[in-house]
Amino acid sequence: MAEHVQVFGFWESAFSRRVELALKLKGVEYQYFEEDLPHNKSHLLLKYNPIYKKVPVLLHHGKPIAESLVILEYIDEIWKTNPILPQLPHQRALARFWAKFIDDKVVCAVVKAAGSKEEERKKAIEEAREALEALEKELKSNNFFGGEEIGFVDIVGTVIAGWVPAIEECFGFELLTTNNFPNLTKWSEQLLNHAVVLGAIIKARSRQGKEKEEAIAEACEALKTLEDELKGKRFFGGETLGFVDIVANFVAYWIPAIEEGFGFDGALSSEMEKLPNLRRWCNEFVEHTIVKHTLPPKQHLIDFLISQFGTNVASK
Ligand SMILES: N[C@@H](CCC(=O)N[C@@H](CS)C(=O)NCC(=O)O)C(=O)O
């Protein structure tokens, strides 16, 4: 790799995806290092970003640069093809302004809304709405903030198009609707359907809409198979707990916790209600004197899952 470009990122980070998107738009090849966030940061990440200790970090010929907005500007300065920032200084300044606005106003308010409740949440949602209104006006009926092509503000704005809807779904509030923001919703659709964006950005951390329904249907199918397998048996292993019972602890204990934590609307639990063998087995399994002591406390498990995957549907 002639240019020797390396990116330290994290799969669900809108910030590191920005850097990958910019490099892809420029056609720059890079080596990607996935960080294990939040608790297992590599010594290289800490070495290259000792101040913030965050992704993304771009390494160009061994020299590190941190902070996504700074990295985007650097990328645009080094690789001239497909400019990201406008050519005229005033327009460049405006693009920088709106990019910073997205991080300072939209991202902060949405994160605040996700992490708060009641009055505080209402206030944060209102703040996010006001910020989106300003962006709606700025965008007008243009295809992109960059005009006809994706530019600096669009790259930064992928956090709105790709992440905000997932956050809305997880935390159960509504922000970016076609009625309220026709320009932004049209822009968001176009952006996410752009071939390079599709390759660089994952739309959401949680499965959404049809994809989520399909995943739930698949899980329901699998539960039916287990139901059949249990026919006429006390445990999968027969009269006593066996190998399959031990492995299936996930079904008996983790699935209900996941449903509670991630808002599958109880789809799997209600499916289990229709499966008498499996339901009886789940109850017997979790109440088994030995099993009981091997299971983590329920609320503890839910809190842990939420801290790992970041949804707090359970506490809605
Ligand atoms: N302002 C930074 C934000 C980067 C950021 O928040 N990165 C998160 C991942 S989304 C991170 O590395 N978190 C690790 C931590 O906070 O310890 C940027 O634009 O690059």
C-alpha cells in the first residue's frame, strides 16, 4: 500500500465511519483496525490518541491524527480528487460551521435525549428538533449539503441519516419524520442509497423495520424446532438435564432478558407462550436447584446488556 493509510475505528461509531467514507469517496486504500470499545482499547489507540483515547484515529505514514472533523480536513488536503470541502473560503467556512453544528447541537441533544427521562428527555428532544429545523432550512431542496455531490457536511451528517433513526427506535421517541423535515428525510434517503455511503456506513446498530421482523421470524422458527424436539420429554436430555439443556440456557433466561432490554415487543416471549413444551421446559429449567444458582440476577443482566449494546428500552 503506497500511501500507508491506517484507520482505527469501531463498527458502530458514526465518527469513525465518517473517516472511512471520506477515504472511500477519494478512492484511497486503507488498512482498518477494529477497536474493542468501550473497555478493551488497544495500546496502539491509547498511544495514538492519548488525549481523548477515542476512535477514530487516522495514521498516515505512521503519523497519527485524531478527531473526525480534523481527520476529514486532513484527508481533503492530502488527496485532492473528489473535493470534500468547497473551494471558496466563505463556503468552506460555512461547511465547517454546519459540521460543527451537527456535532455540537444535533448529536449532543440526541445523546442527551437517549440517556435521560421525562422532562429532561422532552427538553433534549426539543433541542434536537430546533437544531434539525436549522439544518432543514440550510439544506433547502438541494440533493446534498454539498450541492450535487456529497461533501463535508453530508459526511458529518451521516450520523443523522444513519444513526438517529436507530436511536429513535431504540429509545422510543420520534424526531426525523417526513412531515416535520421533508428536505432532511429526502436527503437522508438519498445519502443512504448512495453507493459509496452504502459501502462505508452501516445504517444502524439495531436491526430495523423489515430486517428486524425477519430476524424475529427466524428466531420464532427456531423456537418451534426446539418445541418439537422436546415433545414427550422432560428435558432435552430426557429425564435429567443434559448437554442441550445446558446450551439452551440462552433460550430460557437470556431471551426474555434481551426482549426486555431491547424492545422486541415481547415477540419471542409471546411466541413461547404458544409453545407449551418449551414454556414448561423454560420454567423447569430456571427453577432447577442447580441451574438457579448459575444464572445471573435478571436486572443485573439487563443492565449489562444495555451498557454493552446501548439501548434502554427497558427503562422507558
Ligand atoms: N469528537 C470525536 C468523538 C469520537 C467518539 O466519541 N468516539 C467514541 C466512539 S463513537 C469513542 O471512541 N469512545 C470511547 C470512549 O469514550 O472511551 C470525533 O469526532 O472523532
